[in-house]
Amino acid sequence: MGAAEEGVEPGAQDDVEHGVEAERDDIGHEAQEAQGEDREFLSLERELSLLMRRARASSGEMARQVHPDLEPAAYGLLVCLDDSGPQRATDLAAFIGVGKATMSRQLRALEELGLVAREPDPADGRAWLIRLTPDGRTRFRTVRAARRAQYVRRLASWERTEVSELARLLGRLNASADT
């Protein structure tokens, strides 16, 4: 899939691809020298690095599709709120892995864009819950549906069981990062 189809600026995709090839060469040489299990872990590192680099390159575009002024890092907050419903800011910070100050700044920006709102926590009158606004939910779900359609197109030749296994293994990897 080309850079335009992935939602990445053309120049950014070229930079990503050039960097990936150089990284693959470096890690490829290391893998040849590695013994036993190290080869598998070097291969894993290479592929995850490529995946993360491509994700970073496209996350800005996805965020801009939700709102032109949305920071790429805040997109993950919208994912969490859409998946789990209203959350306390401290829970969102823990989920994303950022501190209170960073979370406060991101939430303030999301509020100013009209994507999230605060409401009193019915379980604790001293606390607040963050929820998607109707506009925020609509904008986010539109972008998420388009992203899902990209996955369907890109993985059309895969068996559904392979897609399921990839999701399961990535979930397992993500869960292991929490320990």
C-alpha cells in the first residue's frame, strides 16, 4: 500500500522506508553473528521497530483526520475512551503510561477541541470522569472505521485465523509490557 493510501505524507513515508532499510541491514548483520535464540529476538526487534516507525508516521495523519489540531499522542486516549467508556484521568494516565501533568495537558487540549468533556463521578463526588462528546465519538469512529477498512484490505490474503492469532499475540505482548 502506498504512502497516500496509508495516510502518511509522501516524504515521511520515504524517510521511514529509507530508515527501515538501513535498520534492517544493521540488524541483519547482527542476526548473522548471533547464536541460538538471539536471532529470533533480533528478528522480533527489527519487525517491531518497523511496525512502530510506521505507526508513528501514520498516527499524526489519523489524529488530524479526527481534528486538524489534535496531537498524535492524544489519539490513544480517544481509543481508550471509546473502548472503555468514561474514565478518571488517573486511569487514563496509567493506561497510556504518562504522568499527571502530561495527562492534564492532553485532556485540556481535547476539551478545547470539543472531543471530550468532564462529568462528576457518581461513585465519588470529588472525582471527575472524562468521556467522549457526541462530536468526538462521531469523528473518532469515522477515522477508526477507515483504519479498520485499511487492515481488511491489507490483510485480505490472510486467513481469519491468522488475523486472530496476530491480534492474540500482540495482546499477549502488550500485556507482558505491564508486568
